[in-house]
Amino acid sequence: ILTYHCNGNCEYCIERNVHQKGMISDENFEKAIAFAKEKGLTTIFLHGGEPSVHPNIVSYAKKSKDAGFLVKMFTNGIAIDRIRQLDGILDEIIFSIPCIIRVNGKRRCPCRYL
């Protein structure tokens, strides 16, 4: 988990600590990469809260890729300019599309920013 911060406020979010804690430090990210390498893992999944709000998301993705990992991320897509910077680095990106939820036949967006 890179951060518990999020730029959304989705009612359905499974992360109960969103908006309550800080962000991973560069030192701890480096330790996590070394640990994953030591244990023979092949994939780094950039996760949060919302990982795209971490100020070092691009450099963390590059470091992961340079270390030989597949790099994947789940995002709400709100910070699209930051996400575009990850193009060509990420192997997989999964977007949450909250605005397709229907309540009583009407489209309803549970995220306060969309």
C-alpha cells in the first residue's frame, strides 16, 4: 500500500482506512522492492487508498519495472494526468468505473468528484 489517501469518497470502497494514514516513504518502498526480489516475487501491485495521489508514484513504478517486476495498478482514474505519466511503465492498469452503478433505474455516482 503506497498510501491511504484518496481523491475520492466512494461509498462502496473496501479500504476502511482511506483518508486516515500517511504515505509510504522512499526508504520503505526500497525495502519492499528488496524484500519482494529476495522472496522471488514477480509482480508489484501499486495499491492504496488511491496510488496515483502519491507524489512518487511514477518513480516507484519505474523503480519496480527497472528491478524486473511486472507492475500493475488499480485506480479510480480521477488523477488522469498523473496516470498518463505511467503509460509505457505499467504492465496493467485497472480502472474502477463507479458511475455505472444504478439505483432505482437511475445512474448514480457514489464518488463525490465524478
